[in-house]
Amino acid sequence: MRTITFFLVGLTVHVVFFLSIFDIYFTSPLVHGMTPQSTPLAPPASRVVLFVADGLRADSLFTLLPNSSSRTPYLRSVIEETGTWGVSHTHVPTESRPGHVALIAGFYEDVSAVAKGWKENPVEFDSVFNESRNTWCWGSPDILPMFAKGASGDHVYTHTYPAKEEDFASTDASRLDSWVFTQVKSFLQSAKLNSTLKASLLEDGNVFFLHLLGIDTNGHAHRPMSQEYLDNMALVDTGVAELVSVFEDFFGNDGRTAYVFTSDHGMTNWGSHGAGHPSETLTPVVAWGAGVNEAQRVTDPQPYEDGYLQDWKLEHIRRVDVNQADIAPLMASLIGLPIPVNSVGVLPLLYLNNSNQFKAESMFTNAIQVLEQFKMKMSQKKETTLSFLFTPFQLLTESKQAEFTQKARILIQLEKYSEAISLCRTLISLSLDGLVYYHTYDRFFLGCSVVLGFIGWTSYVILVILKTHVSLNRHPNLTKQISSHSLGRISVSVAVMITVFLLIQRSPVTYYVYCLLPVPVWYSVLKESGALTDLIRSAPSLQLWKCFVYFVLVAFGIELLVASFFHRAMLTLGLAVVSLWPLLLGLFDKAKSCSLSWFVACLCLAVFPLMPVVGRDHNLHLVACAGLLTVFTSACYLWSSWQRTPLHPGDRRQFFTQMIHVAVCACVPFLTHSSLQQKQGLPLLNQIVSWSTLASSIFVPLLSSTRLFHRLLSIFLSLISTYLLLSTGSEALFPPVLSWLMFAWISIEQEALIAQGVSGRQELSSIDFSANIDISNIRQLKLDDVRRSYFFVFFIITAFFGTGNIASINSFDPASVYCFLTVFNPFVMGGLMMWKVIIPFIIVMCTFETIQVATQLSSRSLFLIVLVISDVMALHFFFMVQDYGSWLDIGTSISHYVIVMSMTIFLMLLSVVTHLLTSKRLILWKRPKMHFP
Ligand SMILES: [Zn+2]
Ligand SMILES: [Zn+2]
């Protein structure tokens, strides 16, 4: 197979397998076509006012000042006197959109919906706003439109400020909240004079939604412990107090207004959200007004063991925790709306100040509403499955459903309300389990076919390696021609059988892809199986025990890498083991300084996975230190190499300039952050330096000579200077140490080749990247190359997890791009952070390129081994993808799978870049001669 076809087929297989997890694990849970359910009794409130303080943490609101007073006196008095409070537990991803969907529509958006777009509304869904008579919303243009768009008819009115107001650092973000409060006040003022508006405001079943983005914006810019964040909280408290009196005034103190105050997600100490840390998932909820219970004094210990009650000095007031989705049915019940049809929330009865009959009826409505979804899901699955293959959810068959609902009805009629309520709760939890059961019905079948295809592909790659890159005793296979013919016929008939089966089942189009793809893959495997017989025939000449030892070592190594995705400290262990490699090889005596340098560099690098992830603590002195270290080590290195071969004056000038550049870049972050702290904004000069460094980082190395170490040093220096600008703490030291280790690796590999007595080897210092590789010198793969490839994968993973973990890469720390810009711009900021993540990869890739050149291998053969290693890892992570348990685990498990699946593809693309980066040279000063044909 040609390289390009191989690449394309490999790409297709990986893309299909990657996308398959969205059909296997992450399909939309929503079903459509249910009838809305509402309680037949009169609701206690006519309207509900929902305040969402975006990004407000539970502990920020509930913690008292040292003098036992509160920053938010109004809400505190509600908690202690007039309302009910608790912690609302949100799900990962703790972002604004999923948080608001859970609050207002009562379900947790599936990950695929989040991936489809932030502002767009990927699926039609029902919400409290949609069920309301009228909803008026004020707030951010990022949040409000999706609910207006999702609602049928035009009874959801939005009032938003322009998007450019959401500036991160320069102005005071609490203006966003003042804007909302002022707008609501003037809206109600104008309604007094507008009779049609007033009439619709006085109707029952209205919702007022105030989205307060200031706290979130201040938290991102200044972190949640900052005065700005806390002041903004106080401003919101005053605003809420004022608005409550304005509302009461407008409606003539009719006692028919309910209020709910909560937030969509919290925020970490370092000003980010998105992951599943308690600071992100614990949000406050406070409800008061019509239909809501007043504060309940308790003397017994409460059933919460997290210690927060003591911290917040609220042991004496009953706390009622909810899941975020429970707030939607709560609001619906307060004003008598049907519960949103896709809601999975359970009505938190302890919030309701109402008769037991009302509570039981509401719970019954809630149970029927969830059961409706279950029934719809079951009938959909039944329709698309052959009847003899269909296994229903045993705990909730059709007869059991009828039994449950009948019994609950009778209990309510007999006024046995508490029994009815607990029966309804059981029905809800069974229905939710059943929903999951039918939702994951096809999982086993799809999983099997994907795994089959995956194993087939990996076997195929192994056979290709054996066939083309390993010297085995080849035997002409006479029976091959015949068998390949019948093999083709068998494959076609299997494919036809699968298609017919899927047609009968009326399966979705994507199922055909997952089930049919293994057929051609296994066809190719069986066709290439001749390589396997060759291997078996040459087995006597191979050192079997050595192969076995290698196999076991690499298997352990892969397990270590898989484990390092969960515990970064595993990389430390790995580096410690790897540091002993020259010793085990017996190289220590032959190349003392090399081995020692490798040993020390490994141990230095081993420290990084033990340190906290990027963005936790800012220490800009460390950034300056990293710059100094880089300049110092490269100067030492140049001096020592100068002793052996004098530098060309042009190279000397270039290295000198680059070292000065690194020194400048080491100072810029410090100056920028101190200027920002003094509120003087980002200095223009710093911004110019930063952007020009970024722009030139790829081109500057192209000016240097293509001699191996010179080019590498130039690449490393220019990448490190960009990295320094994007650093805020200890992670700045990572690329210099990594580069040092990479230099040591190249030297040791060379020593290892000498030790093995490989002929035709070149002196390292004489290797030139741009020289054409002598084809006759390219050697076949040896066992040791498996180790080389493994080292490469190991260093790539170290480059990725050395300074952070998945959560730190997903979540957002804007401080690291402050040298470039301070105005919030997700694309530019995301791009810059992406580049920061990629820089260590390029350092490792360039080294790998060097090792291929220096050890006379074709770049393809080593890459094939890398492909096998990463595919074995991907298969691990395929089984570890979860859609249950804590939401952090779910997000992480997908990210792991994505990373490993895309690793090879990404590395192949990156290898093209690094090949150009190492072998091409730009000549600026001499004009090339022109030829006119
Ligand atoms: Zn938010
Ligand atoms: Zn935010």
C-alpha cells in the first residue's frame, strides 16, 4: 500500500472509531412527543423571580466575615428567617450553558450537545420559560437567546446588553449587574403607564429571569477571593433586596410572588470553571416568598457530613440540598406550570409550604412526567428491534407501570399522602434507571463491533511492519492466490448479511459504518497473514527469550502510560526507571558524562509531575529564573562545543541574538503582571514583544545552519522564549529541562548504536539535516527500535502531562495570556493556550526526527510502531470511557480517549512540520541566483 493510501485509511479508521463513542456512549438522552403534566390543585404563587448569579460559589455566599457579619446581609436574613436554603449540586461540565439548561429545563445536557455549539441551540427542548404564560429575561447575550429560541410562540422576551461589554480586565464588571437591576426597575416603572403590559404582568404563571454575569466576570479576572468578586456579591445582594421591594410594590404586596436565588456553577480559587472540583460544582440555592417554607430551626445534627454547616455557622437552620435539575420542577410547582417534559428533576418537597395533599399530587405529577419519558423511550426501542431480540426493562414492565400509578392514585384518595409520596419517589427512580437502560441498549453490540475493527487494524499494522520493515526469511506462498480469491467472496457475503440484519432492525446510518468497517479491515489482515507464517518460520533464528523480555517490558510500559493519565506521579516513576537505562545497558563506563547528564535530566524532569498543575500558583520570579537557566545552559553548551569545532560567525551572531531574546522574554511576564496589578493595563511595548516573538518563533530557526545540534538549539531557544511569555509559574522551567533531556537522549542513542556495533554510522556532529539520506544506508527494524518508539511515546505523554492534567487544560486561566491580550476573546486565548500545549510536543518531535536521521531509519517504520503503541492505549481508554459516576470522571474519560486516538494523527501532521523545521533553511541576506528558462 502506498504511504498516502495507508495514511488515509488509517485516518478514516481512527475518525470512525473516535466518532463511535458519541453513538455508543453520548447520544442525546432527549425523547420527544410526551404530554406535559401539571398538578390539578391551585398553585401558591402567581409568578416566580429567578436570580442567577453566574459563577457564584456556595461558600462565597454562605461564609461569614471574621466579625460574624455577612457580606450579603439581605440573603443571610432570608436564610435565617424567611426562606429555605441549601446547596445545589451541579454537573460537569460546569459551564454557563449546561448549568442554565439544568436550572430552567431540568435536564443535564449530554456532552455531544455541549460540543455542538455554545450559543446555538442544538436540540429543541422544553423549559419552564416555554411552559410559562410570559417570561421576561435580562442579562447576557450568551445565555438568554437560547431559551427564547427554544420556546414555542413569542412569550419569552429578552433584554441583553451588547457582547463587547464583557471585558475581562479593564473596567468594573459589576456594571453588568447594575445594568440588569436598573433595567428591571425601569421596566416595571414603565409598565405602570402601559396598560397592556401591566395586564400581562398581572396574569398568573409569569417568570422573571435576571442573569447576573458580573460575579463570573470578576472571578475570571480577579479570582474568587478578590475584593472585586466579594464587592460584586454585596452589590448583587443590595440589588436583590431593592428589587424584591420594587416587585412587592408593583404587585401591591399581594403575597403571590416567589423568589429563587441560585447560580449556574461555581469557580475555582484560580478563577476558572468547567471541571468537577467542589468549588465548581457546589452552588447556593435560596428560595423565599409565596409557597416557600420559612427557615426551620433544628437542634439535632443535620444529615450532612461535609462540615460546611459549621464553617458557615448555619447548623441551627435546616439545610435542604438539591440537584441542579430539581430547581426546574420546583419553580413549575410554585406557579402551577407543567413540569418541562424532558426534566429529570425530583421536586424538593421540603422547600414547599403547602398542604400534604398538594405535595402528594405534585409528586404524582412529577412521577408521571418522568414515566412518560420512559414509556416513549421504550416504545422507540421496541420499534427498531426484532421482537425475539427485545428484552424489556424487567423492573418496570407495562403491567408494573399500571400497578404503580393505580396504587399511588388510591393512596392519595385514601389521604395516605406520605406513603403516596414515597411510592412516587420509587417510581421516579425506577423510571430514571429504565431510561438509562433503554438509552444504553445497543451499547454492547456496537462496542463489540468497534473493538473488533480496532483489533483488526492494529493486527494489520503489525503485519505491515513484519512484512516491509523487518528482515525475515521469506517463503514464496503458492496457495496465496487461491485463498485471496475465496477470502474476497467470504468477506462480501459477510458484509451482505450484516447489511440485511441492520436493514431489518431499521438501524441508523452510522451503525452500518461501525458494523461494516471491520469486514475490509479483517480481509486485509487475513490477506497479509503470510508475514505471520514468515515470522513463525524464522522463529528458530530469533532470540526468543529476548523478544519475550521486550514484549513484557513494553506491555508494562504501556500500562504505566495508561496509569499516568490518572495519576501524573506515575510519570515520575517512569522517569526514575528510565534514568537507569544507560546503566542497564552497560553504557555508563563508555560514556560517563552522557549517562550522567541523562540521569540528572531524567530526575529533574521527574519533579514536574509531582508539582501542582499549571495555573494554581503564580510565581513570576520562576519564569525569570527559567529564562536565566536557559541562557546559562545554552551558553555553557555553546562554549563546550566551540572548544571542539569553531562556530561560523553567522551562527554565532544568531545564537547571541536568540539568547538575548530569551532573556528579554523572561522579563516581559513579570513587567506585564506588575503593571496589571497596578491597574495600568497592558504596556504596548510588552504586547509588541510578545506578538513579534510568537510570529517569529517558527521562522527564526530556519535562519540557522542545518547542522544537527545547531539547528536543534536554535529551535529550542525560539520555542522556549514563546513559552516563557505564556507562563505564570513553575511550568516555565519545564521546556528548558525537557530540552536538556532531549539532547542527552540523542547522544545516548548514538552510544547505544556503537555498543550494538551498527555499521555505517555517522559522527553526530557531522550530521546535517538537509543532506539527502543515503537510501542504501537505511536499515531494517531491530528489536531495540521498539524501545526507541516507546521512549518517544513516553516523552510525548510526559510533554503533555508534565505540567498539567486534563482539567487544567480544559479549564481556563486567562492570566497566562495577559502578555498578549487582556480583553476576553475565546478564540485568540484558546489558540495561544493551544500553542503553549504544543510547544513541548515540538521539542520531543524534533528530537525524534533527529534520532531517526542519526540511527538511519526510515521515518515510516518507527511511526508504525508508535501507531501500534498508541492504538493499544486507545483500546484501553475505549473501555474506560464512562457515562456514569462523577461527571469529572466522564469528561476526563472522553478526553483520554480523544487524546490517544488523535495522538498518532496529530503526531503525523506534526512530523511534517518538524521535518520542515529541521531541514529547511531560509537565506535572507544572499539573493538566490535567478534562472530564466
Ligand atoms: Zn456561568
Ligand atoms: Zn465563566
